[in-house]
Amino acid sequence: MKDIRILLAGNPNVGKTTLFNSLCGVHQHTGNYPGVTVEIKTGKRQMNEHSIIVSDLPGTYSLSAFTPDEQVARDALLTSGPDAVVQIIDATNIERNLFLTTQLMEIGLPMIIALNMCDLAEEQRITIDADCLEKNLKIPVVRIVARKGEGIEELIKTIIQVSTNKTPVVHRAVEYPHSVTSHISEIGNYLSAHVSLLGSLSPYYAAIRLMEGDEHLEKMLHEKGLTIPFIDTSDPAERDGIAEDILLARYKTSEEITTCSVKCSMGRVMPGDLIDQVLTHRLFGIPIFLSCMWFAFQLTFSASNPFLVGIEYIFGYFTDRMNSVDMDPFVRSFLSDGVIGGLGSVLVFVPSIFVMFLLLSILEDTGYLARAAFVMDRLMHSVGLHGRSFIPFLIGFGCNVPAIMATRTLQSKADRIITIITIPFMSCAARLPVYVLFAGVFFGAAAGNVIFFLYVLGIAVAILSALIFRRLVFKDEPSPFIMELPPYRKPSGFAAAVHMWFKGREYLKRAGLVIFGGVIVVWALATLPAGVEYGSADSLAGIIGQALQPVFAPLGFNWQLVVGLIFGFIAKEVVVGSLGTLYGGEEMLESSLAADPTLHPIIALAYMVFVLLYLPCVAALGVIRQEMGNWKWTGIAIGWGILVAYVFAFIILHVGSLVIGA
């Protein structure tokens, strides 16, 4: 089996991930790019005697990298030595996509153009002459519709053909003005004598990068003792003029190729334009978005509830059988309350997590989440957040860890810090089990509304926190928000299922062992010292909880709830497992909570609010430390979260108690 290593490159929203899923199916995994925390998906597809290893690079509009994601895409293209690069191009917007093509061609790697969304181009009466495009670029062009799986087999055959072709790579050259080419030749000839210092870069391409103002490359060569012709002797204004000439030459090349290969029939109003007039309306856009999220949370609760009940019944059955077996009480407690209870804590809320990931995947595939970011931009700017910050916020509904990593798309350091501090207020999937438990026990049919309120409260607290930090700490204006709205697409059931499976699987891998281990620790604390009643106030767990309970007395939390918060620092799902252990088992947790005289709906709501706001999990704090680069801002994020959680839980308890007269 011969390995062929392929890189998938392209602008954001061109269907890169959809193509990756079509190529690799479930044979994929996610890992960090060497030396950084940016994730790259890698998968495998076998065809005859070839094994095609595909890496999905972060989306980028250009190789002039400004963000960590763009830097990873650029570095992978320049240093990883792939057998070929597949650039995915949106067939409805070829000219804009070709700007990146002009940069990729100069690297000198074998290339294939995957012309995606050809069906949408036809709907918009865009006629594309693929043969003309291929002839002008001197790059094979393959028509595909990634979400339907059309053209994939032909693309794979082309990848194998291009990757195994040993002839020199010759692409179309960008025609630069003479003033530019003369300097490129001068610098390129000089660098040819120092080619060992360039790594994988060719002298010609390195010269172009220097002329475009690649400060990273310039610094590297200076550190190696090189004095670069023209770069070190020219006036900065002259260099800026040269860089602008290069930019204009790229756009001119893109326009020329598009003009001869693409024909558009004007005059037809597309349905997507009419839909956008409603969904992105300045008055109706936000209420529509909130309504969509409310429906998603209602559906999450109602669709997953039958599975949750079934899982509880199964684990309750095994617990009863275990308790009926004659064995040492300590061993029985370990197996029943520890092992079975721990597994139940891991699995009982998996249906809710999977349904949530599925719905978010569908909303993303349709193109609506990008509209949501656009709709929220005005509000985000009004409180001092960058409009692009809303994208990490949306990701945070799934998990805070990748959401914090997603702040790399923000160029401003201030924007990144504010966004990272406020992301933990987004209600991640790990908190959902706590909401489902308490809302189901204390609010019954209104559980979905309560959960929706918590998600909206998280957004509101994040926005309020951003406003405070922007006004008091970072007084500069947020940078402008520019994004492309992808076309509306019919979501792919396969792609949504794959996304749900991998996100859900990552949840189980990340949280499963942590939750199970946390429950075992809680069981030990609830059992020791030997001879005490299990989970009683005399156990170690009871002693710890009672020692800290006075701190939380103004919030109405009993010592069992306090222990749950302590272990919730490991992972929010452990809160449920801890309470299940302390209240006598996962299978009877709901009835035990309902029967506890120290609890009532207002305290339950205050507790859910505290869990929402107080601290992210250990994994998220580790990523915050990594992204912030110091403990100062990490400590501020921790302290701010605890303070905000305490204040809001206190307000909920006392205002709610006044309202209901408790």
C-alpha cells in the first residue's frame, strides 16, 4: 500500500470539511499541529494499492498569515512536503477564491482544483467552463458536489494521477510589472547562493514573500546574518508600493481567468437573498435567532428524554441485582454505588449531548450560524466585543475548550483576552446534564424554558462582562468585523451524523474517564472513614461539605450541593455523579432531590446559575492558561467567574424568594 499525503486548502465556507468527511468517512482523527494548539483533522481513504492520507487545513483567504489558524495553514503548505494540494473552490464565487490559488501556485506543489457547489452555481445561472479554467491555470479541475458525494471518485483518481506524476510542476505564472520582477530576480538570485537557509522554500518564492512583506521570513534571514538586497536598502514607502503592485497583479490574474471561464446570467433574484432579508433583519434577526436556539433546546430535552429514562432503568436494574447478591458490604457498595453509579453518570446524559451536537451541526451546515454571527455583530460592537467573537461563543455551546482555541481568529490581543474571559459563561454541553437533572425534577413541563433561560443568561453575562472589561481595562475600539456569508445549503444527513458522532465521541473520551474517576473519588469520600453511614454528614465528603457550607449558606446550598460544586471543577458532568453518590445512587437521585426538604425550585435555579457561571473545567482552564500565556489573566478569569456566579446566584435566590413569598 503506497501512501499519498494530501492537504485540503481553501477559503472558509467553501465546503472543505464536507469534502473531508466524504473522502475519509469515519476514518479520521483530530490532532494538534506540531508546536501549537491549532487542531488539524487527518483521515485516510484507500483506493486500490494507494492509501490517501488527507489533512484538512484551517480555512484561509491568503498565505499572508495574520492569525494562528492562517499561520498553521501556511506552515503546513510550506514545510510538510505533501504529495499534492487540493484547493476547494466555491463555484459560486470563483474570482475571490482564485486569489489564494495565485499564491498556492507559486509554492510549486502539485495541485488539483476541486470545484465545489456546482449545483448551487447552476441554480444561480452561473456557467463554468471547467476546461478553460484548467487550461488557464495549468491545474486539473474536477467538478464536485461534496455534500451529495458527487465527483468524489473522479477527484480521488485525479489525486492519484497528479501525486504519482513525476514530471516537473508548471502552473500559470502571475504577470507582475517589470518593477516587481526585476526586484524578485535580484533577491531570488541572491538567495540562490544561500538556499540551505531557506528550508523548503524555493529562492523565487522566498523572494516574492519578502516583496509582499513577510516579516517572519525577513526576521529569520536576518537572524542568520543575511543582508537582503532591496529589502534592507529601500524606503518603506517604496516597499509598500511594490507589495501593492503584487496584490493588484494577483487580483488582475484572478479576474482574467474568471472572465474567460465563467458566464453569469443576471436578473434572477435568488431565494437565499429573500431569506436573508428576514433572517438578517436589523430588528427581527435577533428574535429569530433566539427562537431558533429556544427550539433547539426544547428539542434536545424532549428528543433525548426517552433515551435518558431507558438508561436510568437499565442501570437501576443492575444496581438492584447487585444489591441482591450476597457479598462483603464494602465491595457491594464499591460495585453498586461506585462502578455502576459511575458508568451511569457517564452514559445517562449522552443522548442529550448527541442531540445537541446534531442540531448545532445542522444549523451550521445550512449556513445559518454565520448569519447569527452577522446579526449579533451590532450588539457585540456596542458592548466592546469583536463581531467575530460570536463564533467562539457559538462553539462554546458545545465545549469551551475548542471555543477558547477559536479565538485565534481574532487579530487584536485585547479582543482575544476579553473573548477568552467571557467564553466560560457560554453554557457548554457538560453543564447540560446538571440542567436536565434539576430542571426535570423541580420544573417539570417548564424544564425546556428554564434551560433556555440559562443559555440566554450565559450570553447576557458574557456581554455584560465584556462591556465592563472594555470600559475599565481595554479602552481601545474593537477592530472591524468582516465575514463572508456562505450560501444556504440543504444539510447533509451523513455530514451531520459524522459531526455528531465525532463530537459526542470526543465528549465521552474527554469526560468519560474524568467523570468515572471523579465518581469513584466521591464514593471513597462518602464511604470513609470505615463504619460511617454511606454519604452521611460523618463521612469525609460530609466533613468537607459542611466545612465549606457556611460560605454558600447565603445561596441556600446544603453540604451535598457544595461537594458537587467542588468536584464540578474536574468536569461539570461530575456534579451529577457526585450528587448521585451522596444521595444514594444515580437511579434514585431524582426522587432523593425531590424529597430533600432543604431544596425547592428557587434554590435549584440558583444552583444551576452558579454551575453555569462559577468556573470552567480543569481542561478549559488549562487551555486558558495556554492561550493567555501567563497566570495573571488566567487568575483574573477564575476570580471573575466565581464573583459573578456568587452575585447572580444570590440575586436569583433572594429576588425569587420574594416573588414567591418563600
